[in-house]
Amino acid sequence: MRKLIKVQNEDNVAVALVDLKQGEKLHFEGDELVILENTKAKHKISLVELQPNDNIYMYGVLVGKAVTHIDKGGLLTVGNVKHQTNPVKEKTTSVSWTTPSIEKWKDRTFMGYHRPDGQVGTENVWLFFPLVFCENRNIEVLKDIFEKELSISKVSKQQQLLRDLISGNTADVPVYGGGQKAINLENIKIKFITHQGGCGGIRQDSETLAKLLAGYVKNPNVAGATVLSLGCQNLQVDIFKKALSSIDPDLEKPVLIYEQQQMGTVDHMLNTIIKESFEAIKTANGIERRPAPLSKLKMGLECGGSDGFSGISANPALGYASDILAALGGSPILSEFPELCGVEQELVNRCVNEADGQRFMQLMHDYEKSVVNAGSGFDMNPSPGNIKDGLITDAMKSAGAAKKGGTSPVEAVLDYTEYVTKPGLNLLCTPGNDVESTTGLVGSGANIVLFTTGLGTPTGNPIAPVLKIASNSTLAERMPDIIDIDTGGVISGEKSISEMGEEILEYVIKVASGEIVSKADVLGQDDFIPWKRGVSL
């Protein structure tokens, strides 16, 4: 059984695959290595003697510096290692890529919802959302009405109205009581999101929120939307409409907008919303799944609750699946810019266009500067859970996190809320915060999100399936209700990265086709947190 692994030849540290005892002697790469301290699995052992200020390499890149003397066989800790990265230069190499074999994939399809603009959804969602937090209560009331009615339970006035519409009762006097649905809504999901923005902050935050919400409407998983406005807020209806027009001037989806200050009583507004939205929902329910090529997949790449195994199992396996998708003409989307710190040079070199490399570095510089100005830095990104499980510097965490993006060329670099239009790997500027980043990925067009984790997280999204990929089998066995895919076989040596990557893509096709429901959807994890563009790591 393997007890240590060195990721790349240039590395001078190795990862413990199992718990190691002090004094344990290992034969590793033709050499004898004595473990100097009890070492938990996922943590790092020095393969050489390190002096203070010596460089530490992992994944073939600089991930830290020694703060104190570290003996060969010594354990790397936050006390003897500090964050360090190499300075980034202009693009230094031309783009070259050995594409994975796609022979078995090129004619594969998934069953999706085709939209007039050529996009294809993995879901068919009617979405309710507010332009401002003042309308959150009305959104919650509508959510309660629709969700209760669809499960046939105790009714309110508005719920009875919807029940009468469903049953076909058009009498002026409502008929209270039970009854069953006379319409089958199997082809449509009705989702609701709330937020704390739209007013009270800086105007730029409202404009950014408008673009994010426009991206949710544009997302191929959305059939149409009901939008609530108060009337006096920063995020005016015309700002939202401008954002919609900017992202798609020829949008062919129904978008119903209601402004409370123009409509009078709450009862009148809610009754109008229910009547008109229900008619639109019935129409959207008529859309059915049809075959679509895998090139229509826009796959968000996310991680959260990472551990010391994430960068050697789940992330590179997802990276292999990403490469297959890129080779097929699909669009993998790599986000979380604080977790690309230390691998910037590799990503700059992979940019097809030099201008994209420059833009990537400018976005990274501006983001990090804002963090430093707030008294922090990217080096503060690893969470206590990350550190406890072996990710002791941001560069070490980032070098593993970037593996989700595989090895394909970078075709586009996008700022937050910009929409993905190019096939191939896209870089999207988001924070590392799980929900904020996932929210941003879907707002930029991701119709499915692949989320690697070593510690476990229940994060989901209202309109896009979020699949959790465990870096280790212990997690998959301990939290089976949130984990969709287990890559622990890579750690045990039972599966290769490529084998695991292909398994991931097969699973994606089944979820995208509606054959499997993601665990996040089963749990009702409809998380939505916009990035206010302040400091958020």
C-alpha cells in the first residue's frame, strides 16, 4: 500500500496518504525516509533538509518558504512554513495542448431543454426574484403559496386562488377546501431566490446585482422569470432591463415585472402575480427534453471544504473531465481567483490571446490590492478546516485547486457577471467563498456545477445542479447524503485520474439529462449570495 505520494518530479515534499508514526521508516523513490513526527494523512513531509528561506515546491510550483530549519522527514506546519509565490512575467510560452481522446464522446448527447438562443438547459425553471430586499417578504409569501399548493395542503386566500386556477374554477366566489391538481407540472420547477441587495449600498453594487440577475434570466436552465420591484430602490427596473438588453438584446423568454408602489394593495399585487405567472408557467411546462451535444454544457468548476487530498484526487480528476469537455467544444469555467494565487504564470501561458493573459493579471492585481487595502491578503485564504487537513499556505491550496481547470488552453477571461460565450476553458473572476462563487458561475451561464470537497459542504443553487465530488472515501461514507461522486479510488490506487475523470463526465451526462437528481437538489439547497465586490475571500 502506498503511504506517500510526490505529485511532480520537481517537488521537494510529499503527501502522506495514511497516518504515519514517528520513527517509521519508508522506502520512497529509492531512498530511505524516516518520519520524524506523528503525521496525519493529507499532511506534507519534507523530502530534503530545508534551511530558513529555502523554497518549497509542490505540484511543480513554488508554494512556500521554510521559516525555520526542517529536517528531511520533517512535518510541514504553519509554524515552519510561510506562503510564497513566484513573480509573474508576461506570457513566456506559446499555447500547446495534448488533447485527451474524445472518440467515445464525440457523438454522445444529453437530454436537455433547448432555448431559442441556441443554449440548452439541464433544468427547466421558472424563477421568482426581487430587485431589492424590500420585496423579500412578498417572494417568501409567493414561495409558501406555490410550494404548499403543489403539495396540496392547508390553503390561504392566494393559495386558494392558485388552486382554483389549477382546477379550472373561474367563479368569482372561491371554493375553499381540498382537491387535487388538474395539471401536471412535471416539466417545470418553480424556484425562488431572495437577497440583501438592491438599495442602501453603493450604486455600483446595484448595477452589478442587476447584471447578475440578468445572467440568471439568460441562463439556459431558466424558462422565464417573475421579478418584483418596490419602486424607489437603487436597482431601478430600467437598470435591470438595461442589463438584460446588454446580455441579450433579443431575449426570447417571458420576464414578468411587477412594481409594488404602482400596484396598490399587497392582495391586488399578489393576485395579479399569481394569475399571470401561473399562465406563463403552464406554457413553460410544455417544453420537453430533447437530445443535445455535450458541447452545449457549460460546466462550473468549484471547490469548498478542501483538504490535503483535493489536489491529488478530486481536482485533477475533474480537470480531466474538463479537458474532455473543452475538446468537445463545451465550456468549463474555472473561478475563485484567490485560489489561483501561485499558478498565475501557468494560466497566463495557457491564454490563447495575450490580451486575455494581461486581463487575468490585472483582475488578480486589482482584487488582491483591494484585499490588502482592507488589511488582509490572499495568504489569509486557507480556512481553519483547510489548514487542519494539510493545506497550510494559500499557494499550496491554490496549486491544487487550479487542477480543476485541467490543462486545456484558456479561451476567455471574464470579470464577475460577464457571460460565457466562447467554447473552451473560461476563467471567471469570483471570490473563493463557496456560495458567492457558485452564485457567480451560474450567473455567467453555467448550466451545471461540479464542486469538489474534502471536508464536506451542502452548497447548492436554485437553478443549476451542483454535484459534490469527494476527494476521499471516508468523507463519501460519512456524508452520503451530500456526496454525489467519490474519487477516493485515486488515493487508494484503484483508479487512475483519467478513469475517474471519465466516470465524472458520465455522471454529469445523467444529471444533465434528468436521470439522476443531485444530492443538493434532494436536500433543497437553493443557496444564492451575490458578491458585493467588497472584500470577500
